[in-house]
Amino acid sequence: MTRALPFAATAAAAIALSGCALLSTPDPVQLYRFGSVPAEAAPGAPSARTTSVAMRRITFPDATRAQRILGVTGSEAAYIGGARWVSDADTLFTDNLQNAFAERSRSTRIIGRQELTPADVSLDLDVRSFEARYEYEGAAPTVVIAARGRILGFPDRQVIAERNFSVSQPAGENRVSAIVQAFDVASRHINTQIIDWTDQVAASRPPAPPAD
């Protein structure tokens, strides 16, 4: 004959089970970063004239601006499981580009947000793609980073120059570490494109008239 458990015992068992559920360990998530290696310095001596550049906030697509890593196969998109960027992707991208400017640029200087130095021009970047693209499920993907850049007069914001940038970097295999390495290489390549273009535009501008 089965005896019913007293109410107190039943409640205690329920609490114990709920405690196990609350204390269960979530699936582990590995954190990654890109842009740990700065761009190589450009050959040649620094320019005699340095252009001060104010970098506006870099915009990212909503699907890729945070910490999740986006994979795309045809018309389907999904985030890569078990992996996150250590910070939001747009923050890592911005920090990486600023560091690369300091290492590589010969004729421009990025003005920090807290600096009072007046800017000569502003750099406006709109990242359009920041994703791993698969030809088919299980294939080694290709990391694609595409951006649109504009250099604007400061403070009138007249467009001085405009260009589209794109980098495709195949991953060595369909593993998270290989995909992250491809993001790292692709980000360095697009940094080089952006910096060299900005330097070229800055060098072609006539010097500012002397102050009265």
C-alpha cells in the first residue's frame, strides 16, 4: 500500500528540485577578440604636415554590432554557438582601427573624444557586413567585412572623398578558432585600406590658411 508523503516532505522535495534547476551550469561560452596585432607601419618618413581627424562613431548592422558572431548560409543566418566577442564588435573594431592609425598612418592623427585639439576633417565609417559566410552547411566559411567611408570637412561636413571597402578572408577550417583568426586578418586588411586612403586624401588637401 502506497502512503502519501506528508505535505512538509513534499514541499521540501519540490524546493530541492527547484534549487537544482537554478544552480544548473549553463553551456560554456568561449570569449574571443580580433585586432590584437596592429597594422604594420607604412614605409617612408612621416609627412611634414599632419591632418587631425575626428573619427565619428562607427555604425554596424544590428545583427553584428554586439558580442555574437554571425554566420550566413545563403538566405539563412544564425549565430555561432558557444562563442562571443569579449566586447561588442563595434567597440573592438573602433579600438582596433584607432590603434592601427597610431601605428601605420604617416600624415593623419586621430583626435580622441576627450581631446580639445581642433579637427581638420572627420572620418565617417559605416560597416555594412561583418560576418562569416558559408557556401554550404559544414563548409569552411569566408569572413566578409565591408564598409563605406566618407571624409568630411570640419565643421561644415561637406563630403571631400568617399569610398567602399571590402575584404574576404577564408577560414582555414570550420572551427571557431579558425573563424576568429580569419576575422582578425580581415580586420587588419580593411584597417590598412582605410588608413592608406585617409592618408592619401589628407595629403592631397591644400594646407589650411594661417589664422589671422
